[in-house]
Amino acid sequence: MATKQTPASRQKKKKKGWLKKLILTCVALGVVGLLAGTVLFFFYAKDAPPLLASKLEDTQSSRMRDPEGNVFYEVGQKKRQPVKVSEVPDHLKEAITSIEDKRFYKHLGVDPIRIAGAALSNAKGNNLQGGSTLTQQLIKLSYYSTKSKDQNIKRKAQEAWLAMQLERRASKDLILNYYINKVYMANGYYGMGTAAKAYYGKSLKDLSIAQTALLAGMPQAPNSYNPYMYKEAAKSRRDLVLSEMKKDRRISQAEYDAAVKEPIDKDLLPLQDNSKETKIYDNYIKQVIAEVKKLTDKDIYSDGLEIYTNIEPDAQKELYDILNNDNRLLFPGDDFQAAVTVLDAHNGQVLAQIGGRKIADNIQLGTNRAVSASRDFGSTVKPITDYAPAIEYNNYSTGEMVYDGPYNYPDTSIAVNNYDNAYKGNMTIRDALIDSRNVPAIKTLEDVGLNKSKKFLKKLGIAYPEGMYYPNGISGNLTTLKMAAAYAPFANGGKYYKPQYVNKIVYPDGTEEVFSDPGREVMKASTAYMITDMLKDVITYGTGSKAQIGWLPQAGKTGTSNYAEDKKHKIKGDPDGAPDITFVGYTPNYVVAVWTGYDDYFHSISTWQQQYAMVIYQQLMSYLSQRPGVTVEDWEMPKSVVKIGRQLYHRDAVRKNKKSTYYYDYPSSSSSSWLAPSSEKESKNSSSDSSTKEESKEEENKESSDTNTPESQPDVDTGDNQTDSENQPPKNPDGEDGQKPDTGGNNQSGDNNGQGNNR
């Protein structure tokens, strides 16, 4: 008699059938996936390079050359002393395997258990170990790029295949020995034996447990765990290795306790390989290394590259001498810092660069303030942020009038202050730039608009990702590299070139790759020339007079930042001092950007120290421009520009103007110093003083009635006559040669809400 099925039993049977199908489906998919993965693995593995002992044993140093082919630095030279298998002590093997590959002596090159454990560890947020075995790491160091972006399935498959092949051919101790000799150990040293000698003056077997643990932990991130530069990070990594050794019962609790108490710098020797020649090039070398990493997937430390750089060794040595030889310039002290970048104005090549003074003997590839120290460049930003965009987009002439008077930042109640806390009334943008007035600069920026200015700056390689504000019209946290590149278009007629350290790389197989930037037009030639003409006057008559080189056509701008009122109680030193003094200057050939100050932001630069930036520029530019083979010709006025008296105008603007009369710039001083076409507006944001308007009208009428008198005609230069030495403004009445101390500006962090009075 058949058993009658209830609805519940039928439902249960149906559920079991569904579960069985699901399991079978998963198994089938797993088998298919495994087969597909296996096929894909062998598909990639067949193209793996041959396994060669020479690749596992040797690395080739790279050489840096100047444009003439002379070697000035070798990466890894004489910093590799391989050790034999018999010279590797057990406690080093134990330390390495504890932190890098606990199952090293059990797996066959690839460790599925380790891969699964790494995946689980990553899921929990614990990144103690990755999925690669020591054997795989050795293969990667010997054959492939170590960059994260190059980690792909094909390369991982080949890496695993070669690791398994190596495990079949070599003993575990030999593989570990290859690894010990191959890894980079910071400061240019390769191999743990080399590092032991350099750092402690010992062989590997004579190291303490703590010292052994430090070396075992460094290969993961050698520069980050450099005991000379980052002591806390190095100690943390060392102690982690010791903890893993204790966990694996390689050391006792007592040995662990003693080792973690050992100071990280105990018995650490001074680095001896920082000769004067190396120190001269140190900052430049650091940037070349960084640029090679960006340009190629090669390892500069081991791939035997011939790197032709853009450095000019004589310029680099001269710059080093100016900053470090006390017989050249007597600086306030060794802690007074400077950063300088020299560019070729016509291609963006970095010819020389130093990012610090008095570099300690034990520091290699140290801080390069020329590219990493973002400090306030004060009024040096005015030409690129305010006046060049106004000329480019708003058709300003150099005689455009702006009213220097009480004024708040747009849409705020915050006053814009000049460095002297005074105002000078109506003035041209030329004179506003000469005397570094803040109010006219911000008014000009307001007329241009933040969006247009931001667009213009972006073309010059300067971005404000977090937003641009009106105080940026008189201040900006930048570097000498960025400022030199931004000013270069003024020098070359309007082209921006991305700064470059590397010109060419020749690879071991003889192939070569050339790197150059074709440049791009970022402003009209008229804009570049008009800014240059005004910045010439800054050096001749204005705040940049200490940078003068009488025989040389040059242009430039000073910059000074200041402390916010609510921060002045933190100042160390002169309470009237400044945190940053800068100067950016150029000739038709070169651009030089200089920053001076202290690493401690609140260590002020006293008034008497504020000339150093200009003097550094003056000495260096004078040297550069007098070298054999260097010819210097003044800038040629483009045909799109018309010179009328002392001022420059866009030719199209002059043609469109129906009247031929011009206002005098200095009516009481010079009959040939003209201001602007009478149809132009009188001044930007000026007061509506009726007497001023009446005087202007009377003068216009007087000039109109005298148009037939030769003496009264405007002195118009259409480009045929490039010199006008007689049509110069009178000396600025504010001090010797118009020089005033730079006593204002926004602080570095910008926390004074724009109330600074940068100059």
C-alpha cells in the first residue's frame, strides 16, 4: 500500500531537490572556473621570460649625465656587497621568514594557504602580509616593475610560474640568499650585507637581534623605514618583526623584551657617502629619480639606465656656492633656508635647483624645498593672477587707471591693506605694480573675475582645487618650481613649458627615448611683453631695486608675506618680521625663482634679512648671463603693441579710439609721459571727485586745441624704436630708489582672512 504524501512532505522533498541542484550547479561552475583559470594561467605563463641566474644575482646601476654626456652621479655605485649562503646567520633567516613568508620552507613557490590568508586578512583590515611568497618577491624584483599599477593578471601568472620553476632548481637557502642580496635597503644600498656594513660596520652574523629585525623589515618600504630619516617608523617596523619572531618562537620573551628596548639608533654609524660633489647635486638627483619613475616603468636603481638630464653643472655649482659659501653671502645662520629654481625660458628645462642650505653630511636625497615647501609667495603672484589676465582678457593697457583708496574685499567687510597702510589715489597699473600696491591689485582681479583668473593660472600650471578667493590676488602658497614655470611665458613671448629634469634615457639594449615638451601658447605676445615692460620698472624704480644688474635686460617681482594679527604672539624673533621673502626674475634666456625663510614658520625674517632673495637672484643671474656663449638681447616689442610715451597699448585698441589726445601720467614732471586715450574710463573704482573731472576736462581741451603743435603730439612708438630711456618716471619718493621694506602679506596658512598687506 503506497504511503500517502502530505503537502509538508512534498514541500520538503522539493526543497531538497532544489538544494541538490544548487550544489551541483556550484560544483560545475567551480570546475569550469578552475579549468578556465588553469587554461588562462598556462596561456600567460608560456610567454614568461627565461629563468636566468644572472637576473637573480645582478642589478645594474644607472648613471646620470649632463647634456654633454658627463656622468655626475651613479645610482647604486659601490653600494652592493653580496654575501654568500654560508654567511647568512639563522636569526636573519628567521626574522625574514617571520615577517615576510612564514611558510617559506613548506610551499613550492606559490602558497595557496598564504593567498587565502592574505585575502581574509585584507577583508579584516589587517595588512600584515601580502599574498606573494618570498620566491615570488624575488622574481618580481628580478624581472618586473614593482609599481602597483603594473600588477595585472598576466604578470602575476608569469611571476607564479617562474617562482615554481625556481623552487624546482634551487634550494631554499639559495633562494633566500638571492633575496637578501637583491633587496633595496635605503640610502642607495642594495643587499642586507651591504646595509649591515654601512649602518653598523658589522657583518650580518655580528648584528644584535634588534638590528637584524630592523634590516629584515626594511625591504617592504625601505625609504619609509630609513632609520636615519624616520626613526619612529623604523622602530615600529622593527618591533613588529620582533613580535612575529616571538609569536613563531624564534626568540624568547626575555630576548624580545631586551630587543624592543634597544634604541633604534644604537651603534648606527654616520652615513659617509655624501661627498661635497654629491651634496651639490642632491636635490636635483632626487627630482631626476622621481621623474624617471613617472616617465618609465624601469627601476632606476637596478635597470642600468643612461639618463641624460637638463642640468648645467656650472650653474648648479654656482648656486650651491652662493647658498653655502659664507665668503659669498653671510647668512643669518645655518637655519636660514633658501630654495631656488632656474629654468631655460624657452623650453622649460630645469638647469639648476637647490632646495636647502647647509645640508647635513648624513642626509642624502633630503627635503627639496624648491618643489615640496609650499610657502606664501606674496606679491609675486600679482603679475600672473591680476595684471596679466586683465591685459589678456580685458584689453588693459599699462596705463589703465585704478584708484588706490579705502576698499574691502568684494562681498565682505574686510579691508584690503597696502604695505604702508596708506593710499595714493589714482594711479596706473604700472605704478601700482612698481610700488606693489595691494588695493589696485585686488580691484584689477575683481574687474577680471575669479573664474577668468583661475582659468589663466591653470594654463600656467597653477591650480586652486579647493577654490580661489580674492586674497589670492596678493598671496599664494606655491613653490619656486611652479613660480619659475609660471613666469617663463612672460620671458619667451607667451608659451608655457612643463618643467623637465630628464632629456633622454638610453636603455641597456641601446634603444633611447627622448622627452621634451613642445609648449603651448597660454597668452598673447602683447600680454607677455606688457607685463615684462612693467616688471622691468619694478627692478629699475620699485621694490626690486636690490636685484638690479645694470647692463642686463631683466624683469622681476618681489614678494613678502606677513603674520595674521591673531598669530603674532607666536612669532620668534623680530615682531615686525615676515615669514617668507621671495623674488622671481627673468631675462630673455633664464627664469630664476627664489624663496627665503625658516622651516619654522613663526621664526620671522627680520627687516635687515629681507634683501637676501634679491641678492641671491642678482648674483646667480649675473653669473648665468656672463657665461661664454650666452648672448643677451632685449625683448622686441611685438607689432600688436603701441608705445605712447611711457605706456603700452594694444594696437587694435588705439586704432578703435577716435580721439588722438592722451592724458599725462606725470603732468607736473614730464611733458612726454602720457597716460591713456581720453576716451578710456578715467580710473577703476575711483572717487567721483568733481574737481578731478574738471581738471581732466580742461587738460583734454588744452591738448585738443594744440594738436597742430609738434611738441604737443603724443610720442607714439609703433615698434620701430625700442628704446625710450628719456620717458621714464621720476624716482619713487618713498625711500631710496623707491625701495620700501616688504612688511606685509598673508600668512602661509591663509588664516588671516585676507587682512594681510603683502608686498
